[in-house]
Amino acid sequence: MRDIQLPIDGTALDLPDARLRYFKNFFNTSDSVHFYNTLLEDTPWQQDPITIFGKTYDQPRLTALYAYNSNPYSYAGITMNPHKMTPTLTKIYDRVRKESPVEFTSVLLNLYRNGKDSNGWHADNEKELGQSPVIASISFGAERFFHLKHRNIKEARLKILLHSGSLLLMEGNTQERWLHQIPKTAKPLAPRINLTFRKII
């Protein structure tokens, strides 16, 4: 798997069947620390059971869903009903809107407590997200590697180190043609909070 250096200024990466844009310093260090601490303390984190290949176990991370509407979000057998969007999340969203014209309705928060917490191979392609959904991913806290692989092109695999305060925009056919994950690691890591803004229709 290639470890690549993305352009950090939002320039689109040249990938087959995908459009990725990365902004390394989308939030400065002070704002990143503030948002991390606020979200860590104020979010009603939950841990849902997830069923994969007939086996049920606790999801290896904590989550929360917020939205400007009441539309639920379902994935991997889990249905989440949103909390009302908070002023903190709205401030973050207002910054995201400057780089994406999509009118996001919802944000899914993930708390990776340490290196053992993870998110397996998947695509954000649930039907309520519509065709070719745009996902805006914000990271606060510890750096984690983000893996991607093409569904059909075996050699099209890469990993990206996501920095605190960064924004990763996944656009075009990324969710239809690619899978992504946050893998486990034995390396001792501090917590990371990830926000993925999406439009749930």
C-alpha cells in the first residue's frame, strides 16, 4: 500500500474514479485543541452493537449523530437518530461550506479512543446519501492513517496520514468505486475525533 503525500492546499489528487482534496491546516492548532476538547466533553457518545457475518459485537469506537433535520442514518444494521445540531458543530460546518457547495444536513462523529479503535473497510454509499455523495471529513486529536483501495483495480491502494485540524473532501465517484478504513494499530495513540459531514435525503 502506497504511503503518499497529498497536496495540502486542497488540490485534487490524481486517482482513477475518485476525487480527493486535502487541507492539512484547515483549522489552526488553537482552534483544533478547542474543538477537540469541547466535542470530547459535550458529546453524548454511544457504542452500538454491530453485526458482521452473523456475529454481533460492540462497535470498536464511539459515535454520535447530529443534524439540522430529523432524518435517521442507517449503516451496518445500525440506525441512528440525530441530536439537534449544536453551535460548536455549526461553527465547524460554516468553515466547511467555504470549500464545498454541498448543503450538508448531518454530521457523524466518531471517537477513536486509542489505536485499538478502528473502522473496517466500507464505503459511505447508503441509499439515503444519494448518488455520488460528497463526504467532508474533519480530524481533531491524534493523527491516524486512512487507507483506501479501489474496488476493481488491485494495485490502486494508498494510505494518508490525517492530521489534527485537517479537512479531507471525498467527491465524485469515490464512494462508488473505492473503499476506505481506519485500521487498528499496536502503536500507543491518544484519542482522535473525526467528523464526517454528509447530506442525508
